[in-house]
Amino acid sequence: MILHLRAAVEQLYAAPLARFTPLRTELVVQSRAAGDKALAASVSRLRKPTVAAWAVNQYVRGDGDGVADLREFAQLLRTAQRTLDADQLRVLGRERAGRVDALADAIAGAARTSGQALGATVQQEVRDTLTALIADEQAEASVMTGSLVRALSYSGFGSVDIDDVVAVNDLPEAGGVDETSPTDGRPDLEVLQGGGAAVDLADRRVARRAERRSRLTGTLDTARASLRAADRQVAVLTARHEEVTEGIADLERRLATARSRLEKVAGELAEATGIRDAAERAEGEAQRSLDSHDESS
């Protein structure tokens, strides 16, 4: 007997995909039998996940290491973006696609072992979901509930759309995995103060030159700091530009595939139309021959 909605979610979204609908019906019946009409109504509204969402849910619930590694990588990348660490961004940016592909392959393999093969489109949706997990902390939290109902996607900038992406809002992580509190990545600051020294008459000229040199050095340091900040910003924007470019390339590939399919279907439609027209003509000729025969009888 289920006692609350969270228990129903755990049962449903951990079950094989083919079992979702009949199991949901069973849970609704149990709730009604227990006299809990509100729970029965809530359970009946739980949405069946797409194949991609189901595959990700199962992996999140079953393989802590694979997902944990990706989450650690995501935290490193987000920290590098917050602190504008250009070198780290370049290194992690090159790693990202490989990590996403590797985990997506593992998810597809786990689904196949469970008897659910993932087609090319579904595998791309899995990769899109993992990319969104890396890019957005709220998307990561949604994935970690193990109760996705649809795949996620990330355009390369802004936040990820997580509206209605999970079965029920405010669910904890599947399996009760605790997150470590991230640090803000900011170093402690120290202010060094030097004491003044008495300068006699003979040393005033040297002191003035030292003071001027200090001002010039400060100006140079400020300029160098500005340059470093600009370099980091360029690195961040370059990484984002590459993300968007990759997204556009992927959309173009999908569009090309869709156009190819459209051309194939159009050709098949034309062929079928020709066959139908020929059949109509043959039917008309046969009808006329029959009519002529009947008239001559």
C-alpha cells in the first residue's frame, strides 16, 4: 500500500517503461481502496516519461559513480565560468563533449540491457539532457530526482527550461544522494600595509623618483589586471560561442536528416499516387467495358 505521493513516484519512475501505465493504474486503485481520493487523483496525473527521460531516470537511480563524475565535472566547469579562469575553461571545454558522449553511451547500454533499445533521436535527447545538467544547477537538480518526464535541452546561453520537466516539484534526489556545498571559488584577500619612513633632505630626490616609479608601476599593474580580465572574458565568450556553434551545427544536421526523409516520403507519395491513378483508370475502363457488355446483351 502506498502512503503518499512521493512513494508512488519512486515506484513508478523506477519501474520498466512498459510497466508504467499498468502500475499507475494499480496504485490509483490502491489509493481509492484506502479511501484517499486526493492521492488517487494525484497519482493518476503522473505523466509517463519519454524514452529518453526514462533511460536517464534509470541510470540516475542505478549508477551513482557515472553520474557523480559528471556532476563533479559540471561543478568544475561552472566554477571556472564564475571565476573567469580562461585556462581551466579551455581544458574543460574540450573535455565536455567526450564526457557527455561517454555517459550517453553508458545510459544507452544500460537501457539496452533492460530490454529498451534507444534510437538515434532518443540518444541525442539523452546527450542534450546531460549537456543541460552540466550547464545549469537547476537542471542538474531536476535530473537527480530520477523522475524526469521529458528530455532537457540547452541552447548554449541563458538558463535551461525546467518547467514541468519532473513528475512532482520539490522532490529530493533519487537514492538520497547528498550534495556537497560548493564554494564560491573566491580567494581570501589580504591587505598589506607598509610603514612610512623618515626621509631627510638628501634623500628627497630619491624619494620623489621612487614615488613616481611606484605610481607608474601601479598604473602598469592595473593595466595588466584589466588585460587579464579581458582575456578571461574573451575565453568565456569564446567557449559560449563554440557551444552555440555546436548547437547550430547539430540543428543543421537534424534539419538535413529531416529534409532527406521528407524527400524520400515525397518520392514514395508520388509513386503511390501514380499507382493509385493507374488503378483508377483501370477501374474506369473495366466499368465501361462491363457497361458496354450489359447494353449489348
